[in-house]
Amino acid sequence: MIFLYILVLAAVFIQKGEAYLCYNLSPPDTILCKNCAGGSGSCTLDNGCSCIDDPTITCVPTTECAGVGTNICCPTDYYWSSADNCCTDTLLCNPSCQNDEICKNISKVATCGCNTSLYSGMNTSSLVPTVTCEASVMTVTLDKCLLESLGYNSTTFQLNNNSDSCVNTYTKIISNKTMQSIQALPQTGWCGNEVTINSSIVYYANVLHIGIQNTTIITANPINFSFSCSYNMTMQTSLATAINSVINTVNISINGEGSVVTTMAAYWDQAYTTPIKDNEDVPVGSNVYLGIFSDVSDVNKFVLRVENCYSTPDNNVNNVNKVAIVSGGCPANQGITTEVQENGVSVESRIKFNSFAFQGQPLVYITCEVRLCDKNTTCTGCNAVRTNGDDGTAMLQIPLNFLDDYSSSASNAVESSWTFLASSLLAYLSVKLF
Ligand SMILES: *[C@@H]1O[C@H](CO)[C@@H](O)[C@H](O)[C@H]1NC(C)=O
Ligand SMILES: *[C@@H]1O[C@H](CO)[C@@H](O)[C@H](O)[C@H]1NC(C)=O
Ligand SMILES: *[C@@H]1O[C@H](CO)[C@@H](O)[C@H](O)[C@H]1NC(C)=O
Ligand SMILES: *[C@@H]1O[C@H](CO)[C@@H](O)[C@H](O)[C@H]1NC(C)=O
Ligand SMILES: *[C@@H]1O[C@H](CO)[C@@H](O)[C@H](O)[C@H]1NC(C)=O
Ligand SMILES: *[C@@H]1O[C@H](CO)[C@@H](O)[C@H](O)[C@H]1NC(C)=O
Ligand SMILES: *[C@@H]1O[C@H](CO)[C@@H](O)[C@H](O)[C@H]1NC(C)=O
Ligand SMILES: *[C@@H]1O[C@H](CO)[C@@H](O)[C@H](O)[C@H]1NC(C)=O
Ligand SMILES: *[C@@H]1O[C@H](CO)[C@@H](O)[C@H](O)[C@H]1NC(C)=O
Ligand SMILES: *[C@@H]1O[C@H](CO)[C@@H](O)[C@H](O)[C@H]1NC(C)=O
Ligand SMILES: *[C@@H]1O[C@H](CO)[C@@H](O)[C@H](O)[C@H]1NC(C)=O
């Protein structure tokens, strides 16, 4: 019975084996998976094929191996042919190699290696890295086989700071070639980045260091590639140029968009590109620029609208001393000079106000209620009616050190500002009393 079975199977193999000679079930003690004591075997990526009842007994696959489709389906020295659906003694790599690679027999394991003859006659001047600058990441890419043909070790990519967390490398197939890439973040202080700020443009530079292969014949010297990306200074990109900016970030969930990261930060300048840091004091009476932006993927669908902003002496937004800065999307006119510079027209909102302090309190907390507004509805104007229940809303809060320093040169501004605030607060309270 078993004999008959082997014959049938072998016949099938021979029929299918048009391109490669199929493994013909020798040596004779080879166990067919279907002949295992339990009646069958199975193949896994980790362990190859073995009998189901006894995983220590390896077996030769049946057609079920086609689902796994790798060489671990076959005994040592045999390789899986997906075309013939059998094991063959012809060296085959699975998955198959790229156009610039050759399937090599390395310690009896079929391994894709570079076809170095493709690159004969080339030298390091042919090594031209591709630099891709994206909003959140910089990527440097080189042809892996060209590197290896020239004597470089493509797994040695490093940046200025060579610590493990700075080595973010991966390979990718581009036009049937294996490319080796390393990524860097456009952020100040990240892994030896050098940052240059030129008025409205910020440059992040780093160096890619590539080592050579550890072989007896050395054909190359380690090489360094400087690369850089430039970014327009915006309220968003400027946050990456400064460490310890005062920011708050929340996720807003919204129908048809998922989770939208929304950030609030405070800036020193009208361009909204110099973030206020958490160790910086803001003299009372100076202009503060509150920037809020959403990372919406479809900017044609939603806009960001700041509904209300309050200031409080602590993080409790219901503190009795709370003063509104923005109300219904417009200046609240509660004594704090406020200008709503942009709101409800894009995914950014810009609010300029005059800093002030609560007497005896070191910090002022700014809390804003924002919503992602369906562009089809009314999102601009004061007290715009909320027409779409699907709008996503969120609260953002940042603390700022508004320095109430009467001895400073800004004392006049300080006093007038504080006085103005106090009197208008009184007015506000008295209005409430009546
Ligand atoms: C692979 O190399 C080994 C020696 O390392 C050799 O015994 C074997 O026959 C080779 N296999 C093929 C398919 O070339
Ligand atoms: C390797 O590249 C050379 C030069 O292009 C080519 O002639 C040869 O066929 C390639 N080898 C394989 C196995 O593809
Ligand atoms: C590299 O090769 C190019 C031609 O492909 C040649 O002009 C150049 O001089 C070579 N550079 C070096 C350093 O050998
Ligand atoms: C390199 O980066 C690591 C992790 O980011 C950091 O801990 C280390 O201080 C950095 N080294 C230098 C010299 O900047
Ligand atoms: C990649 O290789 C496959 C098969 O060898 C071929 O069909 C395809 O056109 C190639 N693609 C490119 C971009 O060269
Ligand atoms: C700064 O930008 C200006 C205008 O784009 C340019 O001419 C100048 O060379 C830049 N300076 C630096 C140091 O990059
Ligand atoms: C390439 O570098 C890696 C990591 O540094 C090392 O493990 C490997 O042995 C090197 N390969 C060669 C051929 O030098
Ligand atoms: C290079 O290879 C030799 C022997 O193969 C080994 O002793 C040495 O440690 C390797 N060097 C590096 C930097 O990997
Ligand atoms: C590459 O950079 C390393 C580390 O900064 C330095 O030691 C080496 O001299 C540089 N090599 C070249 C060729 O510039
Ligand atoms: C950067 O700023 C310039 C000039 O303001 C503008 O033309 C360009 O489109 C901006 N680039 C990006 C990516 O926003
Ligand atoms: C806005 O209106 C257009 C056309 O009326 C419609 O196709 C689109 O889906 C609407 N957008 C949203 C977010 O409802």
C-alpha cells in the first residue's frame, strides 16, 4: 500500500518536474509526511516539515508545502520549487532573488547575494545617496549591491551619534533592486543632528557613516556622506527646532478621519515660529501668539475652529478666577487684548493676546476648546452654530510663566495691563452681580 502511494506521488512529481529534477524520494529511509504514523505531517516556517504526531521526525512534504513555499519545506541540500511543487537538488532561493542578485549556496543554505559582476568597473563616485525629506522623517538610501560590490558593508550604516536608537535602517526593493536606507528625524538634538535656522528656513544635517566589509582583501575605505533637509519654518516645524517648547497634544476622533493629532503651543513672534519654552518667562504686557494646528490628512474636508479659550491661575478650567480670552470663536473682550488672527478657515488657528498675570500666581494656564469643523458647515464667525454632530472636539491646555515683574523695564506696560485687567474683571464681576 505504502509502496503504491510512493509510486503515485513520484509519478506526480516527475510529471510536474519540467524545469527542475524533482526530489525522487531517496535515500530510501526518507519519510513522506503522509506516511507519518499519525497519517500526515505539516510544514511551518520555523521548523520545516515534520510528522504531526511526532514533531521530532522530519518528513518530506506533500503539496501542503506549497502554502509555506520556502526551502525549509525540503531536507538539507534540497530546495523548494514552487513551479514544480516539489523539492529539487537544484539550488533555488525562496523567495526568489532580485534582478541584481544571485542565488548562492552559503553553507548549504540558498541565500540571495549580490551579483557583483553587474557593478564591475564602478568606483565610489558611483555611490550617490538619495535623500528624501518628508515632514516627519529624513531618509537616505543607497543601492545595497553597489555598496557591497565596492567592498562596503551595507549593514554598518550609522549617523553622527552611533548609539543603537539612532540606527534605524531597513531594506526596500525599488525597481527590482535592494536598497538600503537609514532614517533620521528632523529634530533638534536628535542623534547628532546639526540645525541651522536661516530666517524662515530650518536645515537639519547629519552624516551617514558606512563601514567596510571585514574581509582579508580590503578594497575600500570607510565613507561618510553628509546630508540635509530643509523645512519651511511654520508653527508646526518650529516646534522641532526647540527643545522643551510648551505644548499640549491631544487626539481628536472624528467620523471619516479617525484620530487627528492636534497641538497647541505658544510663540514669541507674529510668524509663529519661535516657540515659548517651559523655562522662559514671558513679561506681562508682551504679545503672546497662541498657535493650534491639526494633522488632518484631508485638508479639504475639515478646518480647525477654536471655540473658547480661558486663562486660569491653575489647571482647573472652572477656577472662579477664570478669564475668557476667546469666546464663540472671537475675542472675548474681558480685558485681555485679543486678536483672533485665523480661525475656522484652515487646519491652523492663530490667536494673539497680551500677556497678563493673576496676582500672586506664578503660572497662567491657557485652556482652549477646539473642534474639527466640517468644511461644508459654517466654521468661521462669532458664535457659529454647531450644525454637525459629527464634529470632533477637544480641550488643550498649556501653562505659561507670565512674569509679573514690576521692576522690569516693561513696568508701565505691566501696570497698565494688570490694571486694565483688574478693572475689567471688576466690571465683568459687577455685570454678573446685577
Ligand atoms: C552547496 O554547498 C555544499 C558545500 O558547502 C555542497 O556540499 C552542496 O552540494 C552544494 N549544493 C548545491 C546545490 O550546489
Ligand atoms: C550577473 O550579472 C552579469 C552581468 O550583467 C550577467 O551577465 C549575469 O547573467 C548575472 N548573473 C545572474 C545569475 O543573473
Ligand atoms: C571612477 O570612475 C569614473 C568613470 O566611471 C572615472 O571618471 C573616475 O576617475 C573614477 N574615480 C576614481 C576615484 O577612480
Ligand atoms: C546619542 O544618542 C543617545 C540616545 O539618543 C543619547 O543617550 C546620547 O547621549 C547621545 N550621545 C551623544 C554623544 O550625543
Ligand atoms: C521586476 O522584475 C519582474 C520580473 O523579473 C518584471 O516583470 C518587472 O517588470 C521588473 N520591474 C522593474 C521595475 O524593473
Ligand atoms: C539663507 O537664505 C538665503 C535666501 O534663501 C540664502 O541666500 C543664504 O545663503 C542662506 N544662508 C545660509 C547660511 O544658508
Ligand atoms: C557587516 O557588519 C555586520 C555588523 O557590523 C557584521 O555582523 C558582519 O559580519 C559584517 N559583514 C562583513 C562581510 O564584514
Ligand atoms: C574581522 O574578522 C576577523 C576574523 O574573521 C575577526 O577576528 C575580527 O574580530 C573581525 N573584525 C570586526 C571588526 O568585525
Ligand atoms: C568619517 O567620519 C568619522 C567620524 O566622524 C571620522 O573619524 C572619519 O575621519 C571620517 N572619514 C572621512 C573619510 O571623512
Ligand atoms: C516653503 O515656502 C515657500 C516660500 O514661502 C513656498 O513657495 C513653498 O511652497 C513652501 N514649501 C512648503 C513645503 O510648504
Ligand atoms: C461636503 O459636500 C460635498 C458636496 O456636497 C460632499 O461631497 C462632501 O462629502 C461633504 N463633506 C463632508 C465632510 O460631509
